[in-house]
Amino acid sequence: MLSYQQARELVTSSLRAVFCEPQSEAVPLGGALGRILAHDLLADRDYPPFDRAIRDGYAVRAADTGRSVVLECIGELKAGDTPAVSVAPGNCIQIMTGAALPGGADAVIMIEHTRRNGDRIELDRAIEPGQHVVRRGSEQAAHKTVLGKGTRFGFSEIAAAAQVGAAQVTLYQKRRIAILSTGDEVVDFAAAPGPFQIRNSNSASLAAQVQALHAEPVTLGNARDTYDDLRTKIAAGLESDALILSGGVSAGKYDLVEPVLREFGARFLFDAVAIRPGKPVVFGICRGKPVFGLPGNPVSTMVTFELFVRPAVEVLSGTEPGSLPLIEAALAVRLCEKPGLTHFLPARAEYGAHPMVRPVAWQGSGDIMAMTRANCLLVVPPDRENIEANERVQILPRGLW
Ligand code: AMP
Ligand code: MG
């Protein structure tokens, strides 16, 4: 059986093999957060566009400076001013943060290192050329790439685009991800369930996980555990860019997702991964589209999405899938798990210089409430049965899930 790492690798390599570039659209920069740039964005000019003072002080010639040296102040420059006068030997110009360095000067001495008496500025030290100055073009050269195609916009990328004047950006269109739950016992979450029915929480969590990736969920409701209903709804799901099913992939008599996908010509890359929760997870390519059959237990559905569907949606959307952001933490309690599978346990970490983690109490993979108390998943490797308190373990911090 594949490890979760091998399964992730298989998902990304298969997706790259069937990938075709999404359509693009122009969007005002304010709407770009979380979305993906469809072309290289170039700098319109050098950054900074001039040699910029980064302290309040005096623009000087470094060679003139020294302890007890007195310079004559011949003017003042604030941010936005055009420098009109040059600094000649023995002179200086008062300068504010963000202003352009005047001709002749090659450094800024901080105001704290000077004493002013009229136009006479006494220095308390020598400074080096270039001190407290950021050279023109040193952050970014004109006409070179600021943000590469495939970059996802966070607030820093929005700032960079704003800085270079990209009031509109060309983004990849959002991928449409079909979501279909299955199960005779499942009713819409807005409906009143019978005594032995359950509400459809998987469609809700999957739609949220898709939205968190800035793709567009297309919710198709729930299919009954019959060939006919599954056929009709899977056919509708294959109209989207990818299809995610929940439930119906275990070994039960009414687990019909795999046989119906096979009828549609699906090529399966895996139908089990050595993990708990989520072992019976299915991944295939059907009519050129990725299809996932996630186990129906809600925690399994959420965890397998994060492990396997997320990288697929990232590749489809035109960006590089990130590696799993695993971090180390010390285990607060002793753990005893059955070996053979990698376990992902809902857990609570206290972050800080020395993160500490403990599993939350849970009743297994149907326990949604436990996930709401967790802020990470604790990863127990397949070869570990007993892990002692204070041992180092890996955790997968919770982002938006
Ligand atoms: P299955 O994978 O179809 O065998 O379902 C496993 C468990 O998950 C069963 O207890 C189901 O009732 C439950 N389940 C299946 N689908 C959903 C759903 N859409 N929302 C919440 N629970 C579900
Ligand atoms: Mg079922």
C-alpha cells in the first residue's frame, strides 16, 4: 500500500501530466487575494527609483565624516522633494527618511549622531559610504520579473503589484470543483433528518476547503447508493474541472463509487493509502479529469482532502503545490498507536519557541466536534507503536481548515 507521501507524489505527477493552462481574466488588484497570477508581472521602473535615505539625518560625503567634525548644513530634503543642490566637501544637507540622496552625498548620518548649532552640524563619528542609503534598483531592477506566473497573491504580493502600478492583474480563472456526497442515510444539512439519518456535513466541509484554495465549489448534493443515481450525478460532476466524491469507497455492499467510476472509464492511480483516518481513499483520472473518492467519515474526508485533493487543486489552478508544512513539536503525553499506518490525530499544539502538542479526546473518524477543538494534526509514523512523553513528533498546523 502506498505511503501518504507516495500518494501525494502520484497525485501531483498525474495532475501535471493532464494539466492544461486555465483561462485567464483581468481582475482589479483588490480582488486578487488568494488568486493566481497568469503571467509574469514586470517592474515598471527601478526600485527604489532613486538612491533613498532610510533614516532621518544628514546627507554627507562619507569621506568627510569623523568624530567632532563640523559640517555646514546647506539645505533640507524631505520625501518627495527633487534634490536641487549637491553636497560639496565640508557640506551636508538635512534629509528625511524616504527622500532622494542629493548629488555629491554618498551616505546618511543619523540625526542621533549629530549636534546642531545653527547651520553647523557636529558629528560624533565617522560613517561608511552607502550607510543608511538604499541604492536605486537594488530591490528590483526595471523591466525584470517582480512576481512570476503561477504566484498566489498574499498581502505581500498585493503590495508588490500595487508598488509597480498593476491596478488590474491578469489571473487564472477559478477552477470549478464538483462535490458529490453519497449515502442513502445522508440528507441535506438544511433538512430535518429522520431518527437514523445524518445531515450532509461533508459537502459543506469540502466546499469550504475548495473555497479556501480560491477555487469554485460546484455542489451537486447527494447521490443515493444506487448505480443509477451515482451514474447520473457522476456524469454531471465530470462537467467540472475535477470531481470529489465522499463516501461509498469502503468494502461495504453499498459502496459503489469505484465500480461506477470504472464504467465511466476511470484509470485508478490508487484506491488505498496507508493512513488512518482515510485508508480507502481513491484517486483516478476519468475523461482527463481528476476524480477523488474520499472516505465518508467526516474526519477522513477532511484529512484526505488536505493530504491529496489540495495539491491536485493547486496544480489544476496553475500554481505549484506546496509541500506539507510539517513542524516539530514535543509530545505532551505518552501515545500508543497501532503500527502499520501513518496516523493523523486531531491535536492541540501550543506554538512558540518549543511547540508542545497533545491529542484531543476523540471518538474516531466520525467525530467532527473533535476537529473543532484541534489546531493541528499530530502525525504518528507507521513504524511507531509507543511514543513517550517529551519525544519529538511532527504536526501539521491547521490553516483554514
Ligand atoms: P461511507 O464511507 O459511505 O461508508 O461512510 C462512512 C461514515 O461516514 C458513515 O457513518 C456515514 O454515515 C458517514 N457519512 C457518509 N457521508 C457523509 C456525509 N456526506 N456527511 C456526513 N457523514 C457522512
Ligand atoms: Mg456510504
